[in-house]
Amino acid sequence: MLRKKLIISWFCLGLLQLGGGNALGQEMALPGTPEDYQLTLAGNDQVVWLMAGRSLTEESGASDLRLYQRLAYQDRQMNKVAEAPVGEQVGRIRLAAVAGDRLHVFFDDASHYRYTPLRSNRELQLPDRAMPAAIAGESEGTPSRLWAVVSAVTADEVERNWLAAKVLARSTERSTALTESQPDAEMASATEVGSSVVRDPGSFHLVSYADGLWQPGPAAPASAAASERFWLACREHEIHLFWQIKAGNRTIHHAVYFDSQWTTVNTFHLSQLLESACCFVTNTQLYFAVVQQDPSDAEHRLVEYLVWSSDPGGAPRGNWVTQPGLRLGEQDLRLRPGAAIAGFANQLIIAQWRQGRAEIGYWPIAGGSPVLDFSPVLETKRETISPRRQGLKEIIATLAVMLMLLLIWWRRQQSIAVPIALPPGLALAGPHKRLAAALIDILPAATVVMWYWYEPLQQLHQQMQQLSREQIGELPISMDLWWAGIWFRALYMGYCLLFELILKATPGKLLLGCRVSTETLEKPMAAQIAIRNVTKLVELEPMLIALPMLIVFTRNRQRLGDLIARTVVVERQSEQLMPPSSDSENQDE
């Protein structure tokens, strides 16, 4: 009999898994407009990161300009790009840079995230949700700093916050030795230092980020004031700043911050108007690469890039030298709109969309033919459950539950309606006690999941606050959240299974005076306990949230697992609530 029950249980669970699979896959189709997709590359000598974002407009059938970004990376020990298991990130990327081997990203809402190959972390954004004009990361150092170009107003706020943090840390460390007047004096001194720095409202400044704190840096050259575009690169002890005064001209200005001062070096002129550009350091060489429109073909783009040839002697001076063009076969390399470029391990990495897929190619930094021609990346199926797939999942899950309930009713239609004869001192545990015990037992699993998946859960919460109810229903489920749900159910089930096998009750039930018993009020067998706990995987499905309500409607307060395993939850009755015995009634008569 128990073997038949196990077969039925696993059959129904299998149907649920079929309907609720992780949906790892729908082919990444190229949307019809540039606003519906995005490619971003960022790299250094250690690692290169690729971010491929697209909207769900074609899948959902409704206009949806939110981009769902998939992240991939490659380091020197890897021979190809691999997807980072951090789940899809929602938002349009404005800026990206690598500091050490960590990817820093600013999204269009000015939020700042840091990514490793295994997880994401939300980092401190700039004051007043300011968006930097450019960012770049150091390749070396512990920690590797992230540098940003910001306005004078933002630089003032960064310095004010940094001074306040320094004063707080200093006063905390020496709180036992300082008198009450000393912290006040120190704060006043810090305020004076902050107010003594007068910044031109139209100027730009550098700030750095490390250890969760933004810190003030040097002012940008005065000639960069009121410029429209900036680029930034870090090389050893140098910071290279590039700017374009007007987006419509072809002149790029260049200055180097070295030995606590700026040195303006040679400007250079592009052959065509740039569409996008990046500067990077690889093998200690500084490069400036440009994606520009092909004058003979408006549908394609060309790559022009230059290397900075430094003068000997360590002084930050040199000349820009245009590199040979990139080739693909017998022709010059032509890219599709939206292509991205970056430097990595003495190579130039290029990514573009082709036939609905992101692809990446590797070219020698000296130019010429590719080291590795374009090949598709992120070909695995999408790591989200789309709204359409979610609807199919709900239908299959509902059918599976209906099948399970019909099987139970068919096998037990007579015994379900019969009340269990309980001896004096025992009563069926009511729904309120069952709920309270479940909440107590859920705490360990919830704590573990909240700790490990805090960032994706927090991100989901923030996204839901910004979306309407209809948009929330269309929000795809990332792999981070999918795994969080799987582990929550597995930990909760394992926790309950372990305690019920040993004590015939979970800690929550013990605290409330309840225990698990068979319908004949005997100790349940291990197989019965296993069945009643395995079904929790079904009952905790979000779309089946009403399933535990069976406790309210069944005669013996049984949930789905109890009905299948033929178990009940009973509690000891207090003497005041016990019904009078037949002996006492006869004596009264």
C-alpha cells in the first residue's frame, strides 16, 4: 500500500516539475528596435565581462522597454566566455568597468552593482542618485579602486559624506579617550576643511570607490569643463582622462594625472564621427578604440583604434599612433549597429548581435585578421520564466493537483468523511496551531535563504515597488530567485523530515504541544513521515497557496500530505477543556 502511495506522490510531483521547470530556455531573439536590446563589454588584463540585454516585447506581446541583462565573463584560465550564474539583471546599463576582476555597473536609475562570477552585490551609489560621466577601475591593488568622473555638486557631496564618515570612525575608535568637547571640535574642523574647497559649478572632478565608501579625488583639468563626453582609464600610477567638448566633432582631448598633477598631452582626431568608444589598458599599453559609422554603408560600423606610444623616462608624455585596421576574411571588419568593444589579455574583444544571438570575436591588439572569428555566446536557454511559460506552468500544476486530489478521493472517499475516535486528553490540532507551528519551523529555512540570496531578493522588492500590478505579473523569474525558492522548500522539508523521524514532531509542534500520529493513533512509520513531508514541495508552490487550506475543510484537520500518508496532528487537551467522563456523569445522576 505504501509503495503505491509513493508511486502516486512522485508521479504527481513529476508532473509539477514538468510544468514548473526552470525555463532555461527560449532562444534570444533580436528585437526590432535599438531600444529593445543592448550589448556592453568591459575588460582588463585579467578578465572580460559581457552583458547582453534585451526586452521581453516579442515574448509578452506588449511594449516593455525594461532590459533583462545576462552576464558572462572570461579570465586568463578560460578558453571561452561562460555565463555568470547571477541571474538576469533588470535595467539599461549606462556605464560598466572592471576593477580587479570585479565588474561595476551603473544602471539607468543610477543604482550601482558589483558582480563576481558567483554573485551580485548592491553597492553605494553616488549622492543624490547622480550618474557619473565615466568610470574606470584599477587592475591592481587591494582593494582595486573604481574611479568616476562627476560634477562639482556631486564631488562636494562625496567629500562631505567622506569627512563625516572619517570623523565618525575616528570618534568611535577613540571614544573612551576623548572628552565630550573633542568630537565636537573635530567635527567642526572637518566641516571647515570641507567648506574650504571651492569648486567651479561647471567643472568636473574625480572620485574613487573602495570598501563601500566614495572618496574625493582631484579636479579634472579646467579645459575639460562643460564637455559632453568623457572616458577614463587607469594604468599603474596614472589616470588617463579623455573628453570630447561637443558630441559632433572628431577631436578627442587627453590628459594624464601623474605624481599629483595633470599633464595635458597630444589631442588626436578621428576619421569619422564616433558612435561609441572605450579606452583600456592591456599589457601596460593604453588604447582608445572607436566604433564609427561606415561612410559607404549606413547599416554597418567600422572600428578605429589608436595606441599611446609613451616617451621614455617615466614622464606622462607620448604620441597617439593609429593601429592597422581589423580584417575579416579579405575585407575590412564591418559591424552591426550596437556593437561593443573592450580590451582583454592583449586582444581586442568585439561583441555584436547577429540573427537573434549575441556573438563575440577576438582580434590581435596589433590589428589584422581575427585570432578567433565571431561565435555565438549565451546560447543556453534563457534563465527566466517568461509570463507565457508561467501561465503554462500554472495550468499543468493545477491539473496535477486536481489529479492528486481525485486519486485521494477515489481511494479514500469513505474514510475521509469519518471522524477519528480520539481518547480523552487528545484533540485534533486546529488550523491556528498548525499555522503557528509552521511559521516557527519556517524560520530556519527563511533565515538561510534571506542571508544567501539577500541581494536578488532585495532587488526584486525594489523592482516590485516601481511596477504596477500588471507589470509585476509579467516580471520574469531570475535563476537566483528560482534557486532561492527551490532551496527554501528543500531546507524546510528536510528540517521537518529530520525532526519528525526522530521526535515525531517538529520544534514548532513541540512548543505548541502537538505531535504527528497515524489515523489509528499509533506512531507513524518512516515512510508515512516521508510522504507527508515530500508533499510540502507541492503545497509551497506560490500558485497553489490555497492548498494548505484543506486543513480547514477536511473532517480530521488533514492537509494534502496527511491525506496521502494517513496521518493526523494531535495535541494534548488541558483538563479544563476535556469533556466530562462517563463515570463522573453516572455519579452526578
